Amino acid sequence: MEPTSSLFSLSIDPVTKAHLADTARWAKFLAICGFILLAFMLVMGIFMLIGMSSEMSSSISQEYGSSNIFGTFGMGAFAFIYIISALIIFFPLLYLLRFANRMSASLNGNDQHALNYSFQNLKAYFRYLGIITIILLAFYAIGIIFAVIGTSMFS
């Protein structure tokens, strides 16, 4: 059996270097597109908050029975969801962009420290997405449990 130290003697040959450079370019493209979509989400969330506040002020000045208070709070909930989603999405995009930039720098300058930092950000990217996936699966499981309990109570 070979000792485990042989793992650390891996090298980056020209084929691997080409694959990593291509991966870095695609990662940078996806991160930039993600940041653009993130900006649109934030702008939409801010516009919803502005719309909610102007609708709230106009509905307060109207009579109690004629205001559409549920529509106002619905818009506020969507604005809140948009802004929270944008904050959640920001970090994996940042990790992906850091990976792409550092990978390109490490391949261009044969910089081992930049290569290590690049892979550290790639690890953080996948760890963050894994944690978010676990949280979403837990919410789905709780939702299914409540749906089963709710349908059994009303049937």
C-alpha cells in the first residue's frame, strides 16, 4: 500500500491547466450574471417597499373598510422575500467570483497561494450551497408533514 504522502505529489499538467482555466472563465461569467440578476432583485424589492409605504399611507387616510390592507402586506412580504433572497444568494456568488479570479491569477502566474485560496473559495461555495439545500429540504419536509396532518384533519 502506498503512503498517503503520494497524494501531495500531484501536479497540474497542461490539460488540467486548460480545464481549470476554462472552469474559471465559466465561473466568472456565471458569477457576473448572478450579480446582475441580484441587482435586479434588490431593485425590485426596494420598489416593492416604496410601493408598500406609499400604499400604506394612502390606505391609512381612507376609511377602514375600503382599504386593501392584505394587498399592501402581501407586497411587503414579497419585498421582504426578495431582499432576503438577494442576501442569501450574494455569498455563493461572491465565493464563485473569488474562485474564478484567483484561479485565473494562479494559472497565469504559477502562484500556489492563489491556487489554494481559489480552491478554498470553491469549497466555501459548495459548503454554502449544501447548507442552503439542507435547510430547504427541511422546510419541504416540514411542509409535507403539515400538509398531511392538515388533510387528515379535514377529511
